[in-house]
Amino acid sequence: MTEQLKQLRDRIDSIDSELLKLINMRAELAQQIGHQKNGVTYRPERESQVLARLQQLNPGPLTNEHITQLFIEIISACRAMEEPLSIAYLGPQGTFSEEAVTKRFGSTVAALACNSIDDVFRKVESGTASYGVVPVENSTEGAVGRTMDLLLQTSLTVCGEIELPVHQCLIAQQTDLTVIQKIYSHPQSFAQCLGWLNKHLPNLQAIARIDTASNADAARIAAADKNAAAIAGRKAADVFGLKICAKNIEDDPNNTTRFLVIGTQQVSASGKDKTSIVTSTSNRPGAIHELLAPFARYQVSMNRLESRPSRRGLWEYVFFIDIEGHQQDENVAKALEEIRNKATFLKILGSYPSA
Ligand SMILES: O=C(O)C(=O)C[C@]1(C(=O)O)C=C[C@@H](O)C=C1
């Protein structure tokens, strides 16, 4: 070892000793905060403020993404000193939903893989899990109907959102594409990669495309068949010991899935929030225009408007709407009050920090 290398490593060692002390001091403070709280440990609004502040302060050379990832893990460990959280998600292990859990909560949580979106809701409703993470929309494929239907029925609230860039890979036991006779994947993932499959796979006509309940299931099946491949994320390849034949095969490089965090708490304002509601109105000309007019009047921006059959009558719909701002912000509160007076139905799903 050169003298220069030794000196640099000595400096890293002394910085690490400082960091170790400081991180443990931080954990002790979080524990003290934990003792002062009655009830809810997880405070999404505070975590979002902590991360936003660090991003503003960050002098580099580490990117804001690096800093965010590091601090999510630090917060995750500090939070666990206050109370261990369990997070239900759409399993099995290796799905994008699991990645979304880690992206928001870090690694120091118990992640509970569920068989279905219904099961995620049930686990949180019954108190078996502290929170749930469910997919709600994909930038290519649109809304996840089952999540929206369950949001309409549940007593749970929306406590957060997670945006996860979805990068699909073709994975198999080996990287020789000519031996592949079958490809397994979730229908949404097939749809996201159609262009790539058509362009890059030799013998495409002879290859069977088989739908599975999840990408991770597809990877599990491909791990047991040398003539099979799966479309799934990098994580599924790791979990099932498969090789990556091609990466980033999604047709839209900005392909992103949005997930919601569901729980039982009303989240306080962070200063940069969103509110999700479900509403409906009578079926007559101009009714929707009138219903939504208060948003324009009180300068409330609408980020999303999605209709779903109400399941209460033929051709009757409910509208899922995301707006900017917290339900306690004055303009949002006034707009929602007026809408409540006009709507045949209004449910406020929750306010939460914007992703
Ligand atoms: O500020 C708090 O309420 C804390 O408990 C501390 C802390 C953190 O580590 O920064 C941990 C958990 C909460 O979700 C928010 C923040």
C-alpha cells in the first residue's frame, strides 16, 4: 500500500467513526421522539420534509438520488428503534411492489408478501400489517382497477404515494435467445414490452406467451425450465438466480408505476401535498362540469381524473380525482366543502406528501 493510499483510508476511517457517532445520536433522538408520540410512529410528512431539506442542502458530489437512498435507510433504522413496522405488498418476493416498499420505507421493515391486492387491504384492515403498498396506475397501461374498487369500499386512508420507474428485463437460465420456446410474464408487462419482443426475438411466431399472476411468478417458472424466459425486474432475476438476457426492454423508457401507501392515519400537511378523493354526481347534462367548478374557482390543480363503474347501477360512474394540496389547506378545504354540497357521493381518501 502506498503512503498516499494509507492516508486516504485513514481519513475515511476517521470520518466513518464520526458518522457512526452521529448516526447513533440521531437514533437516540428518534427514540426519544418515539416516547413522546402517542400512537402513530410513522410520519410521512416529516420524512418527506427531512429528505427535501437534505436535497436542498446537498453540495455534492453525491447526487440527490444517492443522498435520498442513504437517508431513507438511516430513517428506516431510526424508525425501527421507535417501533418495528410491517408492510403488506403484492407479492411474491421480487415484484416491483416489493421494490416500491423499499423505496419508501427502507430495508428495516418486515415486508409481508400477499397473494392479491385484496389481501393487502385485508392485512392492513385487520391490523396484521401496519401499512400496505398497492399499485394504482402505470404510465403505459393506465389504472389498476382492483385497487380503485377497493379504495372505494375500504375504511383505510391513503397515506402516501410512491413513483417507481419500471425497467423490465428478459431473464432466463442462460442468455441464448434461440433456445427460448416460452415467455412468461404478467399481462401488463407483456403489453409494456410488445415493441421490443416483436423486434428482437428470433422465431417469435413459435414462442408461446404465457400470462402469470406476477412477474416474480414468471421468473420462478423460468428458473425451472431451460427453454423458458420471463419478463420481470432485475430484483426477480436476483431472487431466482436467473441471467439477464436483455435489460430496459420496455417500449417507453419513462415507464413508471405509481403505488399508494394505505393505512389508518390522517397524515398532516408537509407543504407539498396531494389529496385523493372519489366522488359522483347525478347523470344529467353539465353535472360534472358543475361538480368540478370549485376547483377552478379556488385555484386547485387537478392531477388526475379517472372514472370507474360505480357497481351500483348500470352506466353509473364514480370519479377518482387527485388534486394538489392538503385537505386542510384553506383553498382545498373550501373547494371540497362546495363539492360535498353538490355531489351525490364524496369520499376523501386522504392527503399525503407528493412523491
Ligand atoms: O420526527 C419524527 O417524528 C421521528 O420519529 C423521527 C423520524 C426520523 O428518523 O427522522 C422517524 C420516523 C418518522 O416517520 C419521522 C421521522
